[in-house]
Amino acid sequence: MAIPRTKPGNYPAILSYGFRPFFLLGALNAGIAILFWLPLFYGLLDTASLFAPVDWHIHEMLFGYIAAVVTGFLLTAIPNWTGRLPVQGMPLLVLVLLWLAGRFAVFFSSLIGWIAAAATDSAFLFAVAMAAAVEIVAGRNWRNLKVLAPVSVLFVANLLFHLEAHFNGLSDISRRLGIGAVVLLIMIIGGRIIPSFTRNWLVRRNPGRLPVPVGRYDTVVIAISAISLIAWTAFPNGVITGAALLTSALLNAVRLGRWAGDRTLRDPLVLMLHLAYVFLPVGLIFAGLATILPSVPPAAGLHAFGVGAIGCMTLAVMMRATLGHTGRELRAGVDGCSVFAAVLLAGVLRVCAAFHPAQEILLYLSAAAWSAGFLGYVALFGGMLLRSKVRVGEDEGRDLLVRMVTGKRS
């Protein structure tokens, strides 16, 4: 029996599935918040936030943008696992309002106090975890309870972020914990969707060498990477941490090389996923070198992860999922490629800015490219998120996110 996708109701299309409001709001937040960031950093603007400018910037990327995208992903995938109707209508609107309340609470925390801001901001990820748990348990889909882990880690990292910012004046462990959790999630999900989508396309369009199937090597790489990221979170300095990160970088580079990305040049939507994953070993290299060599700035690794790997991978997944789940053909087009290229450029420029003496101009160029990429996504795909699903290409779109998570081939 086909899984019912939505329940008819008196609500707009944007509240019919989790990916619609959260991809849209997440992209808007990513594109607009960065426009405030550099003027804040250089003292040209101010907020009513208790966070230092750098902490406000990091927090909104991790617990504003990333939290929204992860939520949109989960709320769209879970109905496919459980056979239940998606969270939609009023319950979905409540989650959206909680996310918005968190953004305002952080921005105006000096007016409401840090405890009220922390409680309001943390309520969103707690509610998302509870909503996901209720759906998975009600659907008796016990094996997918593990997907609550990244949301739970982000929730803990967010609470710790508020505590560190208040008592220490600046976040430290919490920023690495949040970034490390998302990086590990990309390794897990990316390790399923990249070879799966690559194989599907190659079998249809370019027969020949195929990606190596997911196996024991991937499990070992993820395990070693998790250990190295935990060490980096707790002990960011030292030879042992550096060696673990550099080992993980090598293993992930080999892993990426096994996925036949060089054969996907004719399908930009697949190629984007490979290019985004490149930033993971790059980030691990810079993070590892920064723990050993004083000449390597920690910002290089942080931004290879944050702007490069996380920014590019989430945008690539959002583009593909938006096309598929709104019933459109899975084709990026020139506009879609340009949007992704802007965020890719932002990642390269931001890593270079960590090393280059002319840092200020590179920072502004990176911020402009990032903003152009995500606001470009809103311009190109926002209408699709606001309108009801079309019929063209519906079969390709069906169950797209569940294939992303399970790695099942078409």
C-alpha cells in the first residue's frame, strides 16, 4: 500500500512537509545573517545580543541554519520510514515559530536575559527531538531511533554554548562539539547518498567503473574520524590529536576516491556532492596541522568544515531534495550550478583568508559569495517550496530523502 504523503487541511503548501519551511527559513537565515556578521565584527553595527560578535555568528550558523536544515531533512525522511503522515499543519507551524523565537531570543538576549534566551533557543531542538521520537516510536521503527543522536548532540552543544558564552565570555568546546557533530553526520549520510546517487547515474548514463559499495572500510573510517573529532573537541592542541585528525583526513580522501566522482562531470547535481565532500579531508588536514604547528591558524580548519563541507553539502542536498520532493526533474541547470559555485567559492576564499595578510577583502568577498549562494537558492527554489507539488518527475522525487538516509539504490 502506498504511504499517504500528506493529509488534506486548511493550511498553505509550505506547511505540508518539514523540508518546505525549514529549507526556506534556513537558507534565508544563512544568506541574511552573514550580511550582519562582518559589520558586527568590525564594530560598524551592533546587536542587543549578549553574545560576542564572533559567537553570534557561529551560533546562528550552527544552531540557526544547520538546525533548520537537519530538521527539514528529518521531518521529511521519518514518514517514509514509519508509514505515518508527516508532521504538518499546526504542529509544523509550532516548530517553525519555536525556531523563529530562538533567533529573536539570541539577537535580543541582553533585553530578556541569558537564561530566558538559552531556554527559548534550546526549546526548538528539544521539540524537534521529541517530535521525531514520537513519530518513530509510534511507527515502531526502532532501528531509526539512532537518527536522534545528531539532534541530541546539537541540543547539548547549544546549551553548552550559552553556558560557555555567559561564564567564560566566549564559546570554546561547544563550537567544536557542534561542528564535529555535523561533520560526522555528513560522513555518515554522505557515505550513503554520494556513492548511491553516483552509481544510479552512472548505470543509466555512463556505464563503466562504479563506486565501491559501502562496507567495512567506511565503518572504520567513520569510527576513527569520530574518535579524532572527539579528541579535537576536548583537546584541540597536541601531537596525538593532530595525528588522529591527519589520519582521518587520509582515510576520508581515500574513501572519496573510491566513489568514482571523476566520472560524474556531466551531472552537476551528483558532482556537487563529491565537491562538497572534498572539504572534509581538507578541514581535517588544517585542523590537524593547527594542533601541531603554531603557523597554521585554527580558523582554517573551522571554516573548511563550516563554510566548505557543511555549507556546500547542505546546499547540494537542499537543491536535490527540493527538486525531487516537489515533483520536478533532477537537473541543476545553469542557475543552480551558479548558486552552488558561489558557496564553493565562499569556502575557498574563507580558508584562504585565514592565511592571507589581505584578510579583510577576502572576508568580504567570501561573505558576499556565501550570501549570493543562499539567497540565490531562495530566489530559484523558494517558489517551489511555497507551491503545491507538481506531477512532472514525481516518481524520481518520491522517497528521495529516505534513499539519502538508507543508501538504497533506485
